[in-house]
Amino acid sequence: MSELAAKLRAAMPELRGRLVADQRLADLAWFRVGGPAEALFTPEDEDDLAYFLERAPADVPVTPIGLGSNLLVRDGGLPGVTVRLGRAFAGIAPAGGARLKAGAAAADKRMAIAAHEAGIGGFAFYAGIPGAIGGALRMNAGANGTETSDRVVEVYGVDRSGRRRTLSKAEMGYSYRHSAAPADVIFTGALFEGAPAERDAIRAEMDEVLRHRESTQPVKSRTGGSTFKNPPGHAAWKLIDQAGMRGFSVGGAQVSEMHCNFLLNTGGAVASDIETLGEEIRRRVRETSGVELEWEIKRIGVAA
Ligand SMILES: Cc1cc2nc3c(=O)[nH]c(=O)nc-3n(C[C@H](O)[C@H](O)[C@H](O)COP(=O)(O)OP(=O)(O)OC[C@H]3O[C@@H](n4cnc5c(N)ncnc54)[C@H](O)[C@@H]3O)c2cc1C
């Protein structure tokens, strides 16, 4: 066990969750690259998470991850504690009217299915987003003209000192693929609201969302989804295409031929190949169009 995991465990006799050292993060992220987590904590429930955060020394970095579909973990791994919420946080339940309460570890796809079953419209866009609700809350995940902020009523979480927080939609400070909510809050769930709808119509919308996605995105590849945010007034993929980068590769990393804003691990990539490729794209787009691309993918950890 790494020194950190052993030290934390010794200081927390009532910890019930799983705390392991040197856990491979490449297995937990869509790109399938990156070094290990110094320690990985899977809390048993919200009390356990609060207990842990209250007692973990303030200088120990804590990073939450979801399903790793928007993450590039660098090759040297992630120092401190990585927190991954498990089954106890994956529930989705009706909350009266057209409202649903979902745990942060519930997959977005499950959210679309639960809303369909409950006859609640407005969640079909989640059908094709491969993350979990915690990541969707942090990223303001969206597709097909709807984003998470359109459905959020309030968000629940625990901050770095172990204090339980309820954040209103205004406090989440949403903008395009961004939340200004305090960075130290680990979201544990949220209350959402849609509108009553015919189940057949919801089903048809979900089918259309999935059909469109499969024909335009490399959804079965090792990727991190859209690499860069669309700059105001531009589509990132178009700028990348115009810069001549379609299919361009660095080591085992390649710009998708199908969708230029997706980078692929073609098999043998390491994280630095993907990051170097991303930076090369930014440089060439700056040169050809004068536009500065901003990473949408979250790059975490340290270089090898
Ligand atoms: C094939 C493919 C298609 C995609 N299509 C879309 C799309 O259409 N629209 C879209 O918006 N995104 C898309 N994405 C990106 C990604 O799925 C979303 O950003 C998703 O919301 C990330 O969720 P996650 O659980 O995978 O989070 P992760 O990638 O694990 O983490 C993302 C960020 O959220 C934070 N985070 C995760 N969980 C929590 C938590 N419980 N509390 C606090 N912070 C947390 C992490 O620290 C990190 O900063 C796509 C990705 C892929 C691979």
C-alpha cells in the first residue's frame, strides 16, 4: 500500500469504503491511458464520504472522477486521493410531478431510460452521453440542443471539509460545458425536472439521438469525446479540418477521420501523445484561423 493510503486508513478507524493504493486509472478512463492513482477511494455512502473528507489532511489533493469519458489522465498518474462513487450513489427515483432525483454515479444513459419509463420528457439527450451524472453536473454536459443546466433544480454534494452542501441552480453558475460551483465540492446527486410527455414520443427522440450520434461520432473508440469547446461563432471540428489536421497523428494518438474534434487512442498511445497532438492542433488552428481553442477534456495528473 502506498504510504498515503496506509496513513489515511490508520487515521480513519471508522472508514467503511474501499481505499486502495496505486490503482490503475487507465482502466477507468475512456482513452485507456494514464498512470495510477496514488490512492483510490470508493465511499460506502454519503456519510462515509463526509467522514473521509473531514479527516483527510487539507494538503492531500482530492480529485473526483466519474466514468472517465471526459478525462485525460497523464502518464505519471494522479497524486493524492481519487474519489470514485459506486453503487450507493447510482439510484434514480421519481420525486413528484415531472421530477427525478438521481445519484451522481448513475449513468446518463440510465437517466434517459428512467425518464422514459416515468413518462418525463426532456432527458432524451442523455441517451448517448457516455458519462455519469456527477460528470454531467460538473461539465454541464449537453447534446441535441439541451444541456444539464436546463434540467437541474438543485445539486447535492460534500465539500473538502466534509460539510454537506445543497447548491441551487444559480449557485452552480452554469455556462457552456462549465460550472462555476466551488471546485472542492464532490457532487453526490441532484434533483432534476422535465415535463410530462408521451412515452412513444420520448422513445422516438432517444432513438433519433442515438442514430445521429452513431453516424457522426466514433462512439466505439478509445476517445474523450469533444476535445475542444466550440469557440463563440465557430465549430471546433471545422477549424481543425481547415487547419489540415483530419487524420493527423502523434505516436499512437490520431485525429478522428470521422469527427475532427475527437482524438483517438489507436492502440499504443500514451497520454503524452494525446496531449501533444491536442497542443499541436491548437497551434495550427491559431496559425490558420487566429482562433484560440480551449480544452474541453479535463487533463489531470502529472507527466511521466
Ligand atoms: C464518445 C463520447 C461522446 C461524448 N459526447 C458528449 C456529448 O454529446 N455532450 C457532452 O457534453 N459530452 C460528451 N462527451 C464527454 C463526456 O461524456 C461528458 O463530459 C460527461 O459528462 C463526463 O462524465 P464522466 O462521468 O465520464 O466524468 P469524468 O470524465 O470522469 O470527469 C469529468 C469532470 O467531472 C468531474 N467530476 C466527475 N464526477 C464528479 C462528481 N461526482 N463531483 C464533482 N466533480 C465530478 C471530474 O473531476 C472531471 O473534472 C462524450 C464523451 C465520449 C467519450
